[in-house]
Amino acid sequence: MKIFDFQRPENSKNFRGRPRNIDSELKTALKSTKNELDEHLEAINENTSEIQVSYEGMNDLNNKIEKLTERLERIELFLQTNSNFIVEERTFDVKPLTKTEQHVFLVIYALEDEKGYVSYADISRKTGMPNYMVNEYLARLVEKGIPIIKKYVNNTPYIKLNPDFKRLQAKENILMIDTAQKELVNFN
């Protein structure tokens, strides 16, 4: 038993013109969709270019600000040593750190002396913690008042300690970190 017989002349008349019409409508719809997608792709590419230019501009500004900060620090040091100029020391409101937080802080402190800016991967290698834990501990340090400077290079975050804070920590040990722990970090 045949459900529909295409061979019969009265049935084939009904279907001869329809598929071509449906095909042309489908082709038109697909072309329209393709054109819309091409327009969206072009807009995305333009936006990506704008974002990239903005990102590069931000990096340039960050580098210039960093250079200005270094120059100002040198000027302050010069004025302090060659005149009666006294720089008002900044105070930092820092909460006590746990042993692990102290360890992460000391790793940053030591690596920064070697490399300047430190990546999360550097801290992870030195501490043996996975990157997500490093990120968590850095957030805790910031919450407890440790001033951390962050910059991005090729979408990779790099950090360093605020120079004033680092200087104050070196002078006064405001975090009250045990000297034995300092030696342990420098030994690794």
C-alpha cells in the first residue's frame, strides 16, 4: 500500500512548482541571515579593535604613571637627603595576618625584589598553591589592608606591593612577621 503516489500525473502537478518556490524562499532567507551575521561579525571586529586600542592606551598610561611615581620617589629621596624637607609618612591600617597569609606576603615581597612585578603563577610555584588559592589569598591580603598594585600585561595580572608600604614594612615590621619565617621564604 502506497501512502502517496508521486507517479500519478494528478499528484505530480501539485509538487512540480512548489519545491522551486520553497527553495528560492529558503535561499533568500539564508542569504538574509548570512548578511545579518556578516554585519554582526564586522561590528564585533570593529569593537574588538577599539577595545584593543583602548587596552594598549591603558597600558601606556599605566607605564607612564609608574615612571612618574618612580621619579617622584627619587625627588623625595633627594629632597630628604639634601635639605630639611620631611615627607609625611603614610599610615596603613593593617589587620593581623594568618601564618599562610604572611607566607604569601613574604613570597610576594621576596619575588618582587628579584623580578619587579610578580605573576600569580610565580607565587603559585613558590608557595605550591594552585592559582585559584593564590587569587583567594591575594584578595584576603587586600581585605586586611595590604596595598597591592596590580597591572595587566597581555591579560595576565601582575602585582607588586605599594612602595611606601614596603619601605615601612622593612623599617618597622608593621605586620609583625617572625624573622624565622622571613628566612624560610628567602631560603626557598
